[in-house]
Amino acid sequence: MAEIVRMPKLSDTMTEGVVAKWHKKVGDKVSEGDLLADIETDKATMEFESFVDGTLLHIGVPEGGTSPVDTVLAVFGEKGEDFSALLKEEPKAEVVAEKKPEEKPIAPVTVEVKKDTPKVVEAAKTSPVVTTLSNGNGRIMVSPLAKKLAAEKNINLAMVNGTGDGGRIVKRDIENYGGGSAANFVRVEKYTEVPVSQMRKVIAQRLGESKFSAPHFYLTMDIDMDNAISARKSINAIAPLKVSFNDIIIKAVSSALKKNPAVNSSWLGDRIRYNEHINIGVAVAVEDGLLVPVVRFADGKTLSQISTEVKDYAVRARDKKLQPEDWEGSTFTISNLGMFGIEEFTAIINPPDACILAVGGTKQVPVVKDGKVVPGNVMKVTLSCDHRVVDGVAGSKFLQSFKDYMENPVILLGAQNI
């Protein structure tokens, strides 16, 4: 008997999926556990295995097509079986096929240019235009190669002085053309449009909801990083693997959350959840947007364990191999742009967390120590808070605890935590 396989819900926020690739075609015999298709969710491209045995009778979503969760992905059954009645019972769902750019032929254009008012008419904004020009005194002489180069460079031939025989415009004239005045330079507006990926759609939706539904406020603090820099150098001299400043920040945040549980919380509409466990979401940039894999129970992990986990997440995120359990369940999020030279920024809260910490880069600046101006290393951090859950005092106490740990890493990093 024919059986429908539906578009699976592969993440908690997934509402529709894109079939990136079919590994089977209509008529193929499929066994349970066979790789059926690659499905792009809002967070990753995941392999979807068949959970039925039979012949693939029908594909409901073509490669590159988008369809809502629970709609018909495929139909399986006996070879030659009639499944039309089965599909008639299904509500019609819109399947959006992948749009391919149209290819339009390039049409040659003849343009008349008067001596006093030179003009070039553009045939197609997205395609080079080959032109044949004449003026009041006769045809402008131009070699075929020079004409082609002029079209590619969007150069108005009426503005070029020819150095060939009889004033003919040749290749070197186009290559040496300085452009003339800005008013005479022909410019073409160009742009590229690409479909919005599932990941980018969900990022837009979730962060839009967060920004406009959660009343954000921001707290910024300077952190003296001199001791942290020295501590990291010493740790890396004895640690089983190299740790980064980001690893130390994750450890300091988890310890500060343990002292300030009011920040380790979530707004759930009719109630506030104060989490006793500490799961740190670490924002990782990928090609299509941003993923936030979670370091679970970070307060109980050593720096080496945190470092190994974060490095593994970063590799799998960029390869689109993260699983739903890797990005679900954060209680607090860190977004670090310091490695890109950003000194200070504010981040949008990652629901359902109540707070997110934006970490800037460490910069050497003059600081006052013991009444003297000396060189120092300062890192700026900004805590974004959901005012429905966290008040200014609670957020400030958390930042002070975080500052104490970062500026006195000997308290944070006992031998058992390396």
C-alpha cells in the first residue's frame, strides 16, 4: 500500500525546508535507513534517511524546492501502484521551485551620436552593449577588438581619440583611455539578487521578534586584560592544547552566572524561568548567517574541554553538520567580534535567553594605575538585557563579577580548571 513521507521538522524553529539534493530518483527501490535526500533547514543541511521500504513512486518537492513542514515530500509503495487517490486527500501546499536567472540574448544596437551632444544608449543593463557610432562628419572608425573592449569597460567611443590609421580607434586607445571628465564617463548600474536561505529567514524572524518584543537595555564595562593575557600565556605553556581568550571568557561568564542566577533566566510569557544549569551559547559566523551552538554545563568544564568543544562546533557549523541538539537549550549567549577588530558593539538577545554579552577586541591604551599613566590592555564588553526579566542592578552585578574573574584569573583558573 502506498505511503506518504512528509517534509520532516528537523529543528525546533523549522517551519519549511529546502531539498538541497535527492539521492534517489522515481522508480528506485529504497530500504529503511537508505539516504533519501539532503534537506536544508533554518540552521544546517541535514541528511534525511528513509524510514520505510518500497519503491519511490513520487517526488513531491524537486531539488532546490521549498515546502512547509508536514507536506508531501515523497510517496513510496509497490512498483506501478496507483497513488493518485492518496494525493487527492492531501491539502494543496505551495511548493516554491528554485528560480534560475533568465538568460537574455545581447542585442547589438546602432547609436547615432551628434557632434555637440554625445550619448550612448544602453540596450540591457545587465549585458555589455556593442555599438556602432557615426557623427556628423562620417563614421567613427574603430577596430572590432577595440569595440569589444569598449563595451566591456563601458567606455563611450565618442570620447576616445583614435591613434590608428586615419584616426581609427584601436586596442591601445581603449587600454590607455583615462576616462575624461566624470560627466562623460558611462556607468552601468549592476546588482545581484540571491534567494533568501532558510537560515537567513529564521534569523530575520527570530531577531526581529526579539528586538521589537523584548525591551532591550545595555550595560557597557571596560575590562583590564593585562592579567588575563599573562595567565593565558602561562596556561598555554602547560595546557594539553592551546586555549583562546574566548575560552577564558566562556569560563568567566559561567562562573559569574553561578554567582548571579537572576541573569541566567528566560522570559516565558506568563512566568520567568531561573535556570540552575549553565549552558552557554557561542555565536559562530557561517556563510549564510549565524549559528549558536551550546557549551552545556560550562561551569563544570575545564578550559581544555571548553576549547575542544568550541573548536569542534566551529568546524561542524561551517560544514553544516551541526545537529539540533547542538544548538538548542542555551541559557546565556556570548557574541565575540574582537577577532575582527571591533572595539565595541551591542548584540540582539537570542531568545529565550534574557541576556547576551557582546565582546569587543582588546586594545592597548593609556590607563591610570597607582596614580600614573601607563600602557594598558582594555577590552570593552556590553551586556544586552531583557528588561522584562533582568533589571539594571542585576545586570550590573553580573558584569562586576565577570570583570573580577577576568582581571583576577588566578581566582577563576585553578589547576583543576585548565
